[in-house]
Amino acid sequence: MDSVLKSIRANFVPIHREGYPFIAILAFVSLFLGWLWGPLFWLGLILTAWCVYFFRDPPRVTPIDPDLVISPADGRVSAVGPVVPPPELELGTAPRVRISVFMNVFNCHVNRAPVAGRVQRIAYKPGKFLNAELDKASEDNERNGLVIEGAHGSLGVVQIAGLVARRIVCFTREGQQLAAGERFGLIRFGSRLDVYLPEGAVPLVAEGQTAIAGETVLARFGAAGGATGVRID
């Protein structure tokens, strides 16, 4: 019996605890709608199943190398290039290479630390809810930024709300030590993460590439060259 239970658990993707209230509410609504009119139950069931899928939290295997910067989010690399970091991060006014990963409503939304290090700063800024794919979303949208002091200096990672996203969740706190690939937050329902690289990190991804949180290598320190050819003059 134990082996059967282990096999069942191994084949089911874990659900993040942040999703439990939403799943429970939708399940209750489905039953209520079904009581009103049978066909509505199936509509509610589909929405409940989607909610379960949205809050999935699959295990990830993170590369063990302090010279790597790992993707903090599942999604599509939407931008790679030099940008001045948000002022609340206190990372200075010089441009840094920023890699943006856009998450749609079908991506896994659990966010993971791009490098190992100490959380030096957490800065929340209220704002608008524009389309997270727009470049101005980095300046205008509601966001929550972390500065992680790693082996190669301070790295900024910013959770940005989007059109549908109305809740940024951050599990960590200032002073906490994070491992590369460790869960640090979540954004509900579709958004974007920006990573501001320290000097010396070379991007290894290109715009349009698919990224997997905790696994895809975004950049490397000491690399001879990158896939994007990005430079800061």
C-alpha cells in the first residue's frame, strides 16, 4: 500500500498553499451552480481545474554553480538590454543589463531566487496594472523588488504586476539567506519578473526564448560571450 501511495504522490504535481483558498471557493461555487442548473457545474469544474493548474508548484532541479544566474520565473524572455534599475532598489543610476521574463496565465507562477545570497533589501512600490509586456510597466506598474547580495555583487529581481495580476506575494524577508532556485514569492495571475545583473554577468538567453524557473540559465559570470551580444557602453 505504501508503494502505491508513493507512486500516486510522485505522479501528482504539488499545489502551492497560496492556491488552496481559491480552489476551495471555486469548488464550492461549482457545486452551487450545479445545484441551480446542472450544465453550470461543468463550467465551474473547468474553472476549478484551471485554478489547480495555475497554482501548481512542481519541483525543479537547479544547476549548482555560483557563476550562474538562474531564471526566477517560468515564461518567455521578453527583453534583454541595459536599463537603469528602479530607484527603490538603491542599485545606483548606471544602466545594468536587465533580463525580463513574461508569465502568461498558463505559466507556473512560483518565483525562485536567481542566485544564492542574502536578501539585502525588499522594496514594494504601488502603481498601475498595465500590460506587463510593455516596457513602461517596469516604471509604472505595482512591483516588489529584492536585492540579493551574492558571490558576484548585488543583483536585483523585481516582481511586476500586470493587467490581470492584482496580488504580489513575497515569502522572504530582509536578511534571509536564499539558495539559488529557492522559492521566494508568487504573483497571481499573469505578470513579469525583471532581473538586473551585476557587472560582469553575460546574458546567455535571447528575446523570445522560453525560460523555466529554477532551471534555465539566464547569464553567467566570466563567460566569454553571450547569446545576445548585449553590451553597456
